[in-house]
Amino acid sequence: LVQHSSQTPAGALELDVYAGKASSESELYFDDGESLDYLHGKYCRLAVNYKNSPDGLKFVISKPEGDYFPWFKKIKLRFIGFNQVATASINGSSLNFSASQKDLTNVLSADELN
């Protein structure tokens, strides 16, 4: 729980991915939120893409762009409303998932981003 904007969050970054369109593209962006250092490459941008097909979800988070390291050390991905995840990868590395009743969840180390 974060009480104010200058407080650093604790724990994993949690991303909930809901079934919807056949495909989607978006970006996650992080910087220090205070300085103009982002103008000099001190930011982190991650491209996030998914394609939902009859074979299952194909989900990809790209290699980070920029020289900023966000606060989180882990990312928790939760896929909601998908029948199955065919492939999921981050920075070219495949992820394994454990299925629960309502979602597919994976927690990965930020080390896998680099």
C-alpha cells in the first residue's frame, strides 16, 4: 500500500491481463518521477504484447529500453479469463505458469528482464 507519491512501493509489480481483444499492444514506463534525467536515458520502457488465438494466449514483454531500474524486483503476472496460455516470454525467455481456479499466475525476478 502506497500512501503518497514520494513513498516507494514494496513487493512485486502486479500486472493483471484480462481477456479481451484478439491482440493488444501497450507499454510500461518508469522513471524517477522527479528529475529530467529521462531526457538522458534514465527511464525504463517495456513493450507488452499479446495475441489471443484458438491455440491460447501468446504473451511477450520485451527487453527493457533505457538505463533506469524501477523499484520492483519481481513482476507478478496474472492472466484472467483466458482458457490457456500457449506461450509467455519476457526478454526472450519462456515462463512457466501454475494454474489456479480462476487465473494463471507467474512471479518472475526482475533479473529476467535484463
